[in-house]
Amino acid sequence: MTPTWPSAAVDPVRRLRAMAAGVPGATVTERIVNAPLNQIWEILTDFEDGFTTVQPGMHHVRVLTRDGDRAELHARGRLGQRAHLRGVVRPGWCWLQSRFLIIGMAAAAQPDGRTRVALTGGVRVPAMAAIVPIGVGRESRRSLDKLEELVVRPPG
């Protein structure tokens, strides 16, 4: 008889919490948004349009490559700062980082049709997997506010 090993599935939001727990200064901000997962995820991973609308610090993002679940982006902030982000983008899960920036996003469908969205990220402490903790929660709350505005009143 072949032994069966136990397995456990962790939804993307719980996975983001676990990742962020290993990054000093990271704060995960969560909210239930009254929209389906596919609509939320489409906005968050439309890096050149929806993402820049939701993320207050991003002025312009250009996708350099997207191969399977790997992505490479060039981002420019509202104050002119630049970042070359690399990371993983999967359904409901995104983790991007550059030398000076970390961005984590996750979303999980809820039984009632709404979506739990979680964000973390911020300015990286050089040469460390740590985030400068100033304003991280405030920026994530602003991002979630903008996301909710988009799903309630879509552009057009």
C-alpha cells in the first residue's frame, strides 16, 4: 500500500500574510471588496493601467516580459523614482520586488461572491528583505479605497 501524505492548501491571502511575516516592517492590509475575484484580479494585474490607478505611488509601469507566472516590469513613481521589478504573478497572487521596492498583492474569493484583497509593500531597506515601515498601512488603505471606487464606478 502506498502511503498518503497529508496536504494543506493555503489561500493566496494567507500565503501573503505568511510571506509578509518574514519581512520586517511589512504590514498586510486586508479588505472584503464587493466584486468577484476575476474583476479584482484583472484590475490589479493590469500593470500598465489598473495597477497604476490603484497604487498611489505608481505613475507609469511598463511590462518588459511576462513568461508564464514570471513578470518583469519597469516602474516610475510619482516623484520620478524608478524600479526594475521582478517576480511572480499567479491567479490571486503577486509578489514583485526590486532593489528598492517590494509589492505583494493577493485576492481570494469569498463564499458570498465578494473578494478578500490583501496588500503589502513599500520601500525596501537596501540589501535587506525589510520595508521602511513609515506609511505602509496608510498607502495600502488608499490603494484599497481606489480599488473599491473602480469596481463600484468602472471607468468609461
